[in-house]
Amino acid sequence: MKTYRRLVCILAFCGPVIGLAQVSSPTKRLESLDLAAQVLAPRENRTAELPADLVDLFNPSRFGAQAATNNAPRASAGSDHEILLKLVEKIRPSGMLMMHGEPLLLFREKKLKVGDTLNIAFEGNDYALVITGIETTSFKISLNHEEITRPIKPVKVP
């Protein structure tokens, strides 16, 4: 019964508002269409009028030699598997945690899940390693198509 009263009240308020909406006149519609045609009309490209010495903010060559060295191809440290073996030695997770049924790999305050990337700088190159699996005592990590499994806590040799 209360729902019926609420519906009647809503219709009583919205009825006059809906009745106020009117269709515009044909002359008003033509003015709107003419304005839209002017706004959407193709315009000529005025970049030829710009000065030749204008600095392009999106061109990294304006940063000089630093950009040239960053874009230069770097020497490869070996195959993906060899690089991955070297990089894995630098990865030291502090533990593993299950949260909402999903395993997380802990790196101090950082929590990474399966599919997250771990960026590592090594010998002047930046590598994006992908975590492909997390178990209770080990984790899998990959670089490109190479994958390796490592224990979470390194084994101490006496």
C-alpha cells in the first residue's frame, strides 16, 4: 500500500515536469543543424604557418645527447634464460600470503599477485619480469617466454 502511495506521489510531481518538455520549432532546429555543420566542417591544417625553430615538446631529440644514448640499442647480456638466471638472484621475496583466496608474493610492504610485473634494472638495461605462479614455498617468474621456479626463502647452505 505504501509503495502505491509513493508511486502516485512520484507521478504527481513528475507529470507536470514531463509535460513542460516541448519539441522545438523547425526554424530553431535548422539553426542548430547549421551550427553543428559549421563546428564539424573540416578545416585546413595550419602547421605550415608555424615558425621553423619552434621546439616540439614531444620530440625527445630536443633533450640532446642524453636522449640519443637512451634510445641507442644496448648490448645484450645473453639469452633470455641466462638473463633470467642472473635476475632471479636479485629477487628476494619476504614471504607469501593468501588474501581472499588469492596468493600474494610479499616484498616488504609491496604485494604482488600472479600476472603482475616486477621491474628490475640490471647492467644498464631495464627488465620487466612477470610473476606467473605463486605456491606456498616457491614462485614462478618469466622473462619473455622463459620461465623459472625459485623458492620464496633461499636455502642457507652451512
